[in-house]
Amino acid sequence: MKLGNYQRGMLARAKSVQGGVLTKGPKGKWYINLILRLEVPTPPTGGGKVVGLDMGQRYMATLSSGIQVSGGGVKSRRIHLRNKRAEVRSKLDTGRTKGLSALWERLSGKERRFVDHTLHTLAKRIVDSLEPGDTLAIEDLTGLRSRTVKRGKEARHLHNLWPYARFRSLLGYKAALKGVQVVAVDPRDTSKTCSRCGHCDGANRKSQALFRCQRCGYQQNADLNASANIAQRAGSTGAGRRNTAPILGISTLHRPFPKAHAL
Ligand SMILES: [Zn+2]
């Protein structure tokens, strides 16, 4: 059996192996997925910082701590795989051949693995930037309605391209293993509210990239401003606490998020 460092570390940390699933990969290789029981560290209380996470189009993730993860070629590759699959699908409608069906299967697997790998990597990078005892605030985008309230086209795009519920559960368990708590807050108007004075106005959003407050003149990268609002809604004590809002969900391994609708 071939084991990577990550898998080795996880196995060493595991209290027990709960079970496993054996699957055959695309090139005839066999894979085993093990289900492990792990001890979750108790986060140290007090002193941790609250970091807001904004997910958008230009940057896959923007943290209020200043870290931005760009999608790089990820978005175009995803769209490419999608289009290719759509092409094969339309051919399958007119005439089904063995080769075509196999191609369809292969593309589906390819896309699924690509999405999964991307989301894993993104969640890991976010959690790596946090310390035990920190709180990560994310937008509650499980309901379609709150999504459409968010940024219209941008939110729908995100919805179509990346399975949000899957990302949230990955983020939840990776964070829990590090002693980081994830909380979900109301996503409404996070992109058009000023994180300095709290003024909410569609005109604040000068462009996709730039936020400029019509009242106090505060100017900031639009994604960073949004992530600061998200952090504040989770009780961040950073500049201004005007926008605190009820926390909609708390994720730990003991208290999982309410089940999100299938994407
Ligand atoms: Zn302002």
C-alpha cells in the first residue's frame, strides 16, 4: 500500500479505524478510503481572533486577515471540463455508443476529482492561516434565497460552479481538527456595507473590485471590505462593531451544520 505523509499523519492520530471503502480508480489502480475516529482538540478559550471569509469570483477566498486565494487557472479549467461534458452529453442524446459513454464517465470522474481536490486545497490553505482558538466566520449560503440576496449574478455563479455545502463541511472538519471554530453569519449586504461606519448603499460598490463608502469615504478592496463585515457579524472586535448579527450556525464535530440542500 502507498501512503502519503498526510495519510500517515492522520492514521497515527486516529483513535480507531471505523471502516473503509475499496474503489477502483480510472487506471486500474485500487484505492481505499478509510473512515477514522479522531480526537478533536479543545480550542483554547479567549484571545483567539475572529477572521471573516468572503468567497467571490475574482478571488476564490478573501480573509479579513488580508490573505487572498486566487482561483488562478482553476475557474477556467472547471468551466472547460463543464463545457466538454455538456458537448458529450448532447452527442449522447442523439446516439449512444460504447466509446461515448465511456468518455462521459471518464469526464465526470475527472471533474469530480478536480472539484474535490480544489476545495480540499482551498480549505487547507484557509485553516493553515489560522491558530487554535481562532474563529472563522463564513457566510451562510445554504439557502438559495440568501444567496440571491447576496450579489445576484456573482452568488449564482459561485453556486453553479462550486458545491458550497461540500466546501463548508470540508472547512468544518479541517478547522475542528485544528481547534478553530467555524461560525456562519447572515450574508445579506456584506458587499455593500461599509466595514468602517456601517453605511449600507449599493452605490458604495464602485466596481467589482473597489468599495468606496458614500458617507465616510472609506476606500478598500471590495472583497476585503466584505470579509471584514463577515468577521464583524461574528463578533470581531476589529474596527467598528456596528454590524453584529446573530450567528446562524456553529460547526464542530459534535454539532454539525444543519444539513444543506443538495447542490
Ligand atoms: Zn463608511
